[in-house]
Amino acid sequence: MALAATSTLLVGLAIFYRRRGTVGSALRLLGGASFVVVALTHVFEALAILPALGWGQRHSVGHYIDLGAAVLGLTSVSAGLLFQYVHRASCVNTRPNDPSVR
């Protein structure tokens, strides 16, 4: 279920990036891809795929893949939204015919 949701999110973010092509949309796309990795690690754990990575065990490679992807995803999405907010605020606060802006 989580894999379907994150995959849908990733497709939506890819479309958004394709239309806008900004730094903020690229960061959000990276975050969405990271969330797909988190969902995949849980699927791999449930189905016992690549058991040598120690999915679900503390201090294993699988645990750190899951943790790293979650932190990267949260950080990237937050930074992407912050970039979008700052960009929109700078566009709203400038007047098109203001001679001091040139």
C-alpha cells in the first residue's frame, strides 16, 4: 500500500518537475524518490528479499538504507518547499515597473 502511494507521489512530482524545472521541484523529486526507497525496504523486509542486508535488524545495512532514505526524503522535501516559498515571496514582493529594482 505504501509503495503504491509513494510511487504515485513520485509520478506527480516528476510531472511537476518537468513543467517547472526549478531547484525546489528537483529537491521534492529527490525526496519523493527517497520515500519510494523507504517503501521498497519495507517490502523487501516483508518478503525476505536480500536477507543478507538484515532488513529490520538494528545496526544492519538494511536499517541504515531505510533510515538514510527517510532522512534524505524529509530533508529534500522540506528544502524544496522552502525554495518554492522563498521564490514565490520574492516574485510577489517585486513591482514590475519599480525603477529601484533594475
